[in-house]
Amino acid sequence: MSSLLKLSSGIDRLNKGVGKVTTWLILIVTIISAANAIVRKTFNVSSNGLLEIQWYLFAAVFLLGAGYGFLKNSHVRIDFVSGMLSARTRNWIDVGGIVLALFPFCFLCIYLSWPLFVQAFNTGEMSSNAGGLIRWPVYALVPLGFGLLMLQGVSELIKRLSFLTGVGEDPLSSEETMSDEEKELLELEKIAQQAQGAR
């Protein structure tokens, strides 16, 4: 299990690095979008290339950041229901979700998008808009993004199985993976306990 946990840690580092890059992409796309709007309104000049790079980068943020989102436990959960379940039950539900839903979905998306990327790369497919960009980089984001999400699924599966076998800690209770609401609730519980201790 220790070698699997090392693999998990390596995948986590990879997606943390990609997550940091995507945060910079948000800044870049915001600057490009603002500059494009200012130039268009001020000088009545526009560029299809600049318009297209906006949605290329926007797609990159969401597709490449999906694995990082899973690492940080920021995907949607029904916290009201999961909060009433034991830690073992929550982790078993995640194991089932990763194996039965996440892996097949990621595999299907990679399987279907890969030929589109290869075809666009081989043909040098260009945007049909004048001054538009080459298409294969944006097609490559789909299999790459789902590949990173699937890799993070492997990491999360290892962490959950580690907890369920008694080797590791609960990956759903660590502060790093808690949502903001869960952190606030934990802080309020600590304050309430301190107040009771002071009495």
C-alpha cells in the first residue's frame, strides 16, 4: 500500500501544479477579454484570433482544472445527506462512484475525443473564421483534461481504500479537502467547545 500511496502523492502533486497553472490562465483570459473589449469599443477593431483564444483558455481552465477540483473536493456533493453518514459509508460511496461512474465516463470521453484531436492535428484544421486559430490544441484539451481527472480518480481511490483498510486517515475529513462551509462549521464547533470549556 505504501507504493500506491506514493503514486497517489505524485498524482496529487501533478494536479496541484496544473491547478496553479489554470489559476494564471484565468488572469490571462480576463486580461485578453478586457483588452479585446476596450480595443473593439474604442477603435472599432476586432480580432477573431483574440476572440477564439478567450474560449480556448476558458476551456483549458475547466478541463485541465477538473482533476485539481477533485483533489480539493470542490465538486458538487449533497452535503446534507453525506453529513449524516459515517466516514466509512461516505468513503465506500466514493469508491463506488469513482469505479462505476467516474472511470467509465472519463474513459468514454477520452475514447471519443482522441480521434477528433488526431484528425485535427494531422490535417492542420483551422478555424473557419478569418484570422482564426488552429484547432488541434483545443481538441487536445478534452482527452488531456479527462486524463488528468481519471488520474486524480486513481489517487482518490487509493486514499479511500487506504482509509477503509485502516492504513491511512479519512481523506474526506482533512482540512485541505474540506469545502469552505465545512471549514466554517468546524470553526464554529471549536468555538462552541471552547465556550463550554470556559464555563
